Amino acid sequence: MNLVAPSLTGWMAFWVGLCLCLTASAFAQSVSSNHATERLPVETALAILIDPASRQLAGEASIKLHDGSPAELLLNADFRVTRLELDGSRLDVRPRRKGRLNRWLLPPGKGGRTVTVIWNGMLSPTPTRQQHSETLGDRNPTAGPDGGFLPAGSFWYPLIAQHDRLALHSWRVRVELPAPQRAVLAGTLASERVTADRTIAEFDFPHPGEGIDLMFGPYKVMQATMQSRDGRKLDLRTYFHAELGELANDYLSSVRDYIALYEARIGPYPFTEFSVVSSPTPTGFGMPALTYLGREVLKLPFIRGTSLGHEVLHNWWGNGVYPDYAQGNWSEGLTTFMADYEYALRDNPDAARAMRLGWLRELSAIPAEQVRPLADFNARMHAVSQAVGYGKAAMLFVMLEDYIGKPAFERALQRLWQESRFRVAGWDTLRGAFEAESGLSLIAFFDQWLKRPDLPTLRLERAELIEGGVRVTLAQSEPPFLLEVPLRIEGSGGAVSQVLTLSRAQQSFELAVDGRPARVVLDPESRLLRRLGALEAPPIMREIQLDTATRTLVLGDDAYQATAGPLVQRLLKQQPREISPGEAPDASPLLLIGATAEIDVWLAEHELQPTPAEVAGRGELRMWTTRFANGKPITLIAASSPEALSGALRPLPHYGQQSWLVIENARVVDRGVWPADAPGLELRSD
Ligand SMILES: [Zn+2]
């Protein structure tokens, strides 16, 4: 196997706290952003033959259209259709080409028409040296001896568009492969025959699904069963590469626990099975009834405790209730809130607070001109959308639960599930469920967090002692948001928490407090979506990664210049802009890379703090962040040798949330975020 993965610690930073998944069918949005429909107009039956060695695919599809309206048949233009029939009559196989798709128009007719398609073609080779982000963007169906992946969004089989959107459809799929290859896809495994030279499996998915994601590989399959909350037998399986065999039982037992957990909270698991499938590439996908995770990822000990639960939960949110992409994808935020965030909360309240603060930091690191409203988030494609689609959406649910209370929040989730299972639901459907269970109007709440791209900037303007308590003045940026602002008043009577409703740009509140109050702290637990002030948001590397204005400067000889280039490319994901001679270094965010001694000199020349104690003299490469006097962020990367820069190439880009780190032997050995304080004001009686 040629897969080269980042170091273990690199993976750790990458996977923990970030969602692994993107429902593969989100790719199908390239045809249409609105595929809302509640009927089941299309039934698809496929017979597929794949030879991983030659990468040849041959397929036959029989597609029943219950809706008599005109339809369009769509197939990846890399495939060749050799026969096309409508109710047994031959149609012209010559397609109209549009982009990467071939299209055939099907005239209107009676409901119940059947389209038959016979097609074949060659799949792309399974990539071996791929970054996660590249895997996410890859739309080609792939095959190889180590496995293959045919995402629905690659249009590897004929899909139907009707009424200007992709039709949800059920499927029955028969896949034949040479042994020891085994196929897996969403649905009940109706039958599987394994002979000495072939495997033939049949899957049945009777629900309105978004599309068929087919995976195969030289898998060893392990199986366990459990009983669902409504008394059905559920089959749990692992499709693992041989070297993962001894992890299978642990994975099966964790899947059982997660299904039981979410069945109790939301409602019965919607499918008949759940499979954990090993991918030859560093992928992370959640699909109906299965998750597809990189074989290297599956070995990481913490994956079962975090990402696996997130993927199981997607069977309710994302693959059980489908987001209406025209209104934005809510499923990642809700899944992050009920999985990753909840696990942190269960382990340690401080970890949960750190997660909230991390989201706020990331959101605050997005330059004002690049922020997008949450309603625009469809899927994770780059870091900005990730901060918004996961972090901002998860914070929305934190605030919503605070506002309406946990019992109403939990009942609303159950209502959403009962009313929208296997249907498309937009943010407005969610709002309806939360309003129905809380009895509150939430239009203003959802509107401001979904439609406004900006976040409020909040200040504790004044705090003074008055008779029997304190008077507090809060101020926020304009136009004002409607905010429930948490406040803590500390003093001789202990600490008292209050929530103030702030609706204007500036507002004063008089609060009765026992004892002698000494200090007022604004949002001490980071429970409010807001743009953090400079002191609350110590610089993290992500700031220079996200800002398109970032410029670079490399200090050192030719060898440093040569090795810094690829690192800059990986960190910035944009064409680097070098600082020009004579240009003020603090005019925009700066990425400074170089030999340790030269960086020390540069810092002294520019009257900046010397190398901080956390990193000074440690490892072979040190990264830290600081700010110019004008507030613009700097990320410094000081290397002991040009080779150390090359060694940072794989791990470093995954640590955007850090303020500093140390790399030794191409591994991150220590890291951290500069401490931050919640803004507070001391109270004096003078
Ligand atoms: Zn996810």
C-alpha cells in the first residue's frame, strides 16, 4: 500500500473536532440545488459488473418513472451508453453534452414508464497520495485492487432529473466483482454469494434516497446484531482491510452503543443495518446506513470515541432527514452539536467550553469581507465554509438550547424526526419544530443567525455599584442583534449568573445583587455567537490561512527559499504574494518563514517580542503567532534547517487552530493556544 498519511498527531488535530463527513450526495448539488420532493417518483434497479484490475465497469439500469412529466437522464460523460430504451422502444443513444455530464431528454408520457440503459466505461485509478480536502472535491468514480469508490455525485449510474431537480429514488442493486473483492452500499443486504472466484451481492434501499454511493475492496466482513428500539433486528457490519481485523469487534460494539444512544433521544434507527467501511484513501464520508473511513484513520484510537458517533448520528440528520440545500445545510451543525460537542460536554465541561471558544475564535478569524451567511452553507469545501457550517451552526444550537431549555429542545428534535423522516427539511422546518415545542416565536432568532453574514461585536461599556446591586451598560455593533447576553457578577456573595436581553446598540441594566459585588464578566462561558475582541481572540495560525490579503516573507539562503515554497502553498491554499522590498511589513497579515537566527534579528529590528518561551530552543521547527502593534496577525515559522521545513509540510497545515507548536522528527510534539480572558470590569465603590 502506498498511502502516505500525515503523522499520527497530525491526524489527531485534523480529525478531532472537525467533521469527517460530507454526505457524498451533496456533490449532486452541482446539477440542482433544490431536489425537494416528498413522493417517490423513481425506482432504480441496477446490475453492475466491476473489474478492479482493469478498472472496467459495465452496467444495466432499469428505471421506473412514476411521474409522467418530461425527464432528463444524466450520466458521467466518461461513460458510453450502448443501448437506451423507453418502454422497450429504442431511443437515440447520442447524448447532449453539458459540462461533465451527458444528458438525454425523455418525453412526457404515462406514469409507470420504464427506461432501460446499458452503459460501460473505465473508472479512474484509486488515488494513493491524497489529502482529505482533495478527496472531498474529487468527483470521479475510482477503482483499484485496494478498493474503489463510486459516489452518487460522480453520476456513475444514470440519474433522473425531473422538474429541474434530481429525483429522490429507491434502489435495488446487484454488484458482481472478482473475489476477494466485496461490494457495499446503502441498503439491506438482500443476498450475498461468495464463491472461489466471484462475489455477487444484492442490496435493497426502499426509501426515497439521494443517490447510490458504491464502495468495494478486498474486505473481510464481520457482523453483529442488535435490536432496535422498535423491536427490529439490525445488522451491524465492518468491511475492513485485512490489517484492521482485530479492531472489528470494538467498532461493532461502539456502533451498537451509539445507535442505542440516539434511538433513545430521537427515535428508532431508520435503516436495517449499519456498516463501517474501510477506504484505501484518507476519506471520511457519512452515507445512509454506513460510514466510509480511511484505513489509516480507523486505526486511530480516538476515532471510535468521536467521529464514529458523528457518522452514526448522520443517519438521523443528513441521511434520515435531508437538508434543503437551497436554504443551507443544517445537518452538519446539528450533528456536531449532538455528537462532537456532546461528547466533550460529557467528558469535561472545560473541554466543551474550549470547543465553543475554538468555534468563536475561528469565526472571528474570518476577515469581515469574506464572511458568508449560514444560510449559504451547503457542504464543507474550504475552511471558511467549515467554520460557518459547523462552528456557527453548532453555536446556534448551543444558544437555542439555552434559550428554550433542554426539555423543549429535546422534544423538538423528536418532533422533527417524526415529521420529516426521509423528507427534505429546511431551516424553516427546524424552526417550526422548535417553536411548536417551546411555544416561542423564533423568527428573529433564526433570521439574524442564518441570514446576516456578520457577528455582533459586544462590549461591556460600564459597570458601577449602585444601591443594592450594580448598573451595567452593554454596547454592540450596529445594526443591533437581539441577544441574550450571559453575565457573571463576582463578589463577596459568590458568583451570580444573569442573562440580559440586549436589543439596542447601547443599553443599561440595573441588577440586584446580594453581598458586595467586585467584578462583572461578560459571556464568561463563551455561550454567545459574537466576534471576539482582540484580547479574547489571541492569534491562531488560521487567521493568516484564511485571509486572502496575507503576504509572505522568507528569510534565509537559497535552500530555505526553495523548501519554504511548497510549505507556503500548502498553508495558504492560494497563490502566495511575497512582500515587496520597501513595503511596510505590517500593512497586511504576514507569514514569515526562515532560519531561526534570521527570524530573531528580524523580530528585534521590528521591535516585536522575541521568540516566546513556549517554543524557544525546542525541536527542529517552531511555529508561533503574534500581532503587529496595529493588530494585524503574524505567523512565524522558524526552522533549524531547510530539511525541517520539508518535514513540516504534512503535519503543519492541520494545526490552524493553534497559536504555537513545536515539530521534531516531522511530528508535532507540543502545541497550544495563547491564553485569553473573558472581558470583565472591576467594580469600585468610589
Ligand atoms: Zn458530518
